[in-house]
Amino acid sequence: MKSRKLIAAITISLFSVGLIANSFRLLSDSKAVTAQTDRRIYVYLEGDWTVADMFIHYWGGAEGTTYDTAAQMTKVVSDYWQGLYYFDIAMDVTGFLVRNASGAFTKNSDQSEDILVADLLVGTNYKAVAVKAWVADTAKRAVEIVDTAPGNSGQVAAILNHIDSCSTSYAGGYNAWPQLNDLFISPSTLDGTTVVTDNFGSDTTIAEKTAYLQTKYAADQAAI
């Protein structure tokens, strides 16, 4: 009787070990979920502020800037109003403003009002920031949170130039597809044959690059 109990106990133990081993194998074989560490914010300037640059001062996270260390944003499109810019910020950043230079400034109109990062993502609705035109030197530039930023084929191609199709990044890789589609692709009437002078690989077209990004994004999400 004791031998039967011992055999049963050993069988159960071996079965348990097999389940544990199989679980570890499944975990090791599964695709790692890409963690979102950064987000890309898009800002365009509706009224000129004497220079062709835009800097960002941000706060609220583990790391931030001061007025003196404000970082220069990337101008992605020159002819979208007075310029469309972007910058990748850490996920824990809560607020920012944009300005025409780092360091000291002589008038309030050289910078924007404060902007909450939370206002740029409401559910799955991605938003951009429009910095309004000059009103007075004593007034900061008003901002508008816009739902979409439609553009022509050349402008959207320029935006796609800055997306790395092989990166998993939610800021500038294929996981940025939902933001790109919501802000720029869906609201625009585009010529899919327009050339994308890709900064990360061979030249392609709007149709080819958006199809690739969408496919990679869908595959990545299906693996979660």
C-alpha cells in the first residue's frame, strides 16, 4: 500500500515538474512585449517668431530641463504653417512649453503657454499642438490642442522619413503607427506613389511604408 502511494506521489511530482518546465519553455519562446518608454509629441507654429527653430522645456518626470537646457526640437516639415516640429519625451513627463530659443528671453511672446502631456492622448485619440500667432510681446503664445494635422503628400512623406520601420519604438518606430494614422494619414488625401526619402533605409513610397508599418504593428500586437 505504501509503495502505491509512493509511486503516485512520484508520478504527480514528475507531472508537476513537467508542467513547470513546459511553462518556462513557453515563456522563453514567446515574443517579449515591447515596453513603451518614450512618446513623440508634434507641435506646429501658426505664427512666426523671428527664428526658424523651436525648443522644448519639459518637467514632471525623473528628468527634465530648465530654460537654459531646453532641447531643440526636430523640424520635420518647413512648409506646414511656419513649421512642424517633434520631440521624443519620456513617458513620465507631465508638462512642457515650447519657445524660440534656450536660455534667457526678452519677451513672453517668444514662448508658449504651458501644455499638459495628458491632453495629447485621450484614449486612443492622439493630438498635436498648434502654437498660435503673436498677440503682444507681453503675452505668451496661446496653444490649441488639435485632433488631426492633415497635410499634403509631400508633407506626410517628410513625417514618414523620420519613422524607423525596423524599430519597435512607440515614438519613432512601427509601434507609432496608431499615432501616425490618427494624426496624419487618415485625415489626409494622399498620393501613395509619393516618394519617402527614408532616413533609416532605402527610399520607398507612402503606400509601401504605411502598409509595412501597419503590418508590423498588427503582428507585434498579435504576439502580446
